[in-house]
Amino acid sequence: MTQSTPVNTAASTAASTEEVKAAKSKRTKLIVQVAIIVAVTLILWFVPAPEGVDPRGMHMLAIFVGTILGLIFQPLPTPSVALVGLAVAMITGTMAAKNEALTGFGNSSIWIIVAAFFIADGFLITGLGKRIALLFVRALGKSSLGLSYGMAITDLVLAPATPSNTARAGGVIYPIIRSLSEVNGSTNETPESRRKLGSFLLMTEAQVNTITSAMFLTAMAGNPLAQKFAHDRGVNLDWGTWALAALVPGVVALIVLPWIMSKIYPPTIKKTPDAPQHAREELHEMGPMSAKEWIMLCTFVLLLILWVTGTALGIDATSAAFFGIGILLVTKVLTWKDMAKNSSAWSTLIFFAVLVGMADHLKKLKVVDWIGQQAAHSVSGMAWPLAFTVLILAYFFIHYMFASNTAQIVALYAVFLGAAVAAGVPALFAALFLGFAGNLIGGITHYASGPAGVYYGSGYFSVGEWFKVGFMAAIVNLVVWGVVGTLWLSVLGFVR
């Protein structure tokens, strides 16, 4: 007993030393990141405004770029970074508080995102989302490939009403995949165990989620922002137009990708005969659909109808979304307490409102037009199909530098759209493809999007595996959407 005390003390001292070193390393990293943000911001601040750009333009660009770097490095939580950027813009006079800085909070594109977060809560709270997933597992789950298709269809069904692709992937599908994996003896404890089933299902779903997010205007939080930026360019992207344009390439990609994944990243367990029975047991425990599930389902169907026919009926998507929330509140499927504690929704409101306000101000100050002209100049002289290929590849793979789909859309969508149109690319075609790409980029790295972070955090992958498989999946998506999507948009008359 007396001999163990020095040993324990030594071990404790060593552990304490390691903690101090880790804390010091973290603090040093934070200091370096903040220094980079401040340095880049100051450099851009003192760049003279180019001809045609408002004198405040480069100041706004400096603050905007500094804010985007803050979102990449994350020295503070995302909403905090946005509010700091807004505070700097206001105190320096770059944005007037009265009629410039807070305009983003009145943008309807942002409020449809917030509204849809609450609608997605309905799927989680009532259990309808889980029930839908289990039904597909029961029908398709006799093989690992069948399970992957079951998860893909679940994601597709939930996508139109779930703008948080992270909530869809992490709140509904992830728990079911973990359960199915562990039932089949696939845990994250060893490489051999995780490769039995869990790695394949999680990686496939991470890539599938990028496809379903691209298929609907309301399937990913950044899509309504792309819609807004396109509208600012005179391009109308309503819910129905987006869904119709994405329908064929999206369905083809959903059919092709799980099969490709089973070849390039195969599980060692090919058959899962117990999965359907496992799903039946869970469904039995859930019992018949509750009244609240039926209300949620009917509200969801009504919203789909209103979103598809909204243009003809004169009902915009945001109005329809709030109508749906009204139904869920009156029927007590949702309560104000549920909505109030949804921190993701309110954080999204602050984050998006600030960034959209900044982006709008950059356009007003002619900065976006100037950057777009420079980008267009880089592809000048090329035939528009080649010019757009260069631009879309640049837009896609620059995402290695971003940790959020939405951050990239806010920073670059309008710039690349302007460059594409200036290069002669049909405006509607360019707006749609850049919109699709803003979602398909979400699986190329383990930090590329919220769902990627959730799945990587499961412990079923190494970083090297994700970079390798994510790159191959990205190539598959680019080929499918590039070839099939272009042909389909040509049939629709969008390429002219």
C-alpha cells in the first residue's frame, strides 16, 4: 500500500503534465488562428477600392472574409463569430445599424430555414422519422446493400421537410445504423470490426445525404440562400423548378452511389438476415401510429403540395412553412417549449441573418460584381461549356478549405454565378448546377458538413479513409450529375 503511493503520484503528475501541454498547445493554436484572421482582415482593409467599387467596399470585404475565416477556424461558436463580425462592421461605420446591418433578419429565405427546423422537430418528437426508417429496413434489409438503399430512401423521404441535413442524418438515420451495425457485431473498436458493416453504411449514408440535400430547395439550410442570390441575378428558382431539375440526376445518383460504394468500400458482411426481424421488433415496440404521427404525416404531405404548387397559387414557400408550423402548434404536435429549446434553429437565424446581410451589402457596394468580373476574366475566350466546367470544378474542390456548405454558398455562390453568366453560361442552368454542387461538396472530407462530422465522430473511419473514399464518391457524383443532369436540363429547356 505504501509503495503504490509514489507510483500513483508519479502517474498523476505525468497526466497533469500532459494536460498542461495539451492546454498550452490548444491556446497556441487559438492565438495563431486569431492572428491569421486579424492579419488577413487588416490587409484587405487597407487595399484601395478598385474602380467602380464603393469606398466602403474593401472594408466590408475585409470584415466578411475575416468572418468566413472565423467560421473555418472556429475560435468561437458559429453564431458568436457572426455577431463579432457584425459588431465590427457596425462600430467601424461599414454597415449602418439602422438600415444596413440588420436587414438580413427580415429575409424570408432565412425564415423558411428556421421554420423547417421546427417542422423537422415534428418527425423526431413524434417518432415518425424513426418509423419510416424501420419500415424500409424491414422491406430492404436482408443484405448490407439493401440496408444502404433503405437508409437512402429514408433520407429521400425526409429531405423535403428537413433543412438541417445534420438533424436528418444524425437524429434519425445515424442511431438506426449504429444499432444495426452493433447487432451484426460491427463496432468501432477494431478496424476489422468496423469494416464488417458500420463503416460501409455510415460512409454511404454520408455521401447519400449530399444527394438528397441537393434534390430539394428545403433539404439543406444553404439552398434558400442560393435561391436568394440567384434571384438577385434575375434567376427565379422556386421549389418546384429546383425539385424538377434535380429529380432525374438525383434518382440516378441514389441508385448508382450505394452500389459503387459497395465496390470501392465494401463491408465484409454481405448478408444481414436478422436486420428485418430487428426492425419488426422495434416497430412492434412502437405500436400503431399515434394521432400525432398521423397529424405530422398529413401536415408534411400538405406542405409538399403547397411547395410544389405555391407559384401557381400565389403562396410562397415561407408562408407555407409557417402555416405548417401553425397546424403543428394548434394540434400540440409541437409546443412553444419545443421550439424555444431548439438552439440549432435560433443559432441558424443569427448566423444566416448576419452573413446574408453582409453578402447583400457587398453586392450593394459593387464588390461582388467586381470579383465576378475578375473570375469571368480568368475563363474568357473559352466556350461556355468548358468555362463552366472549370468554374464548377473550382467551386467544388475549393470546399477542402471550408467546414460548412452554407459558409461556402454565402461566400462564393453569387461570385461564381456572376462569373458563369458573364462567360455565356445560361443563367438558369448555372444557378441550378451551382446550387446542386453546394450540397454535393458535403462529403469530400470529414469536416465538410454537419453530417460528415457526425459520422466521422462515430469512430468508424480514419481520416485517410474518408479523404480517399470521399474523393471517389465526389467524382461519381460529378459524373452522374454532370452527364445526366445536363441531358435532363436540356430536355427541360433550361440550357438556352
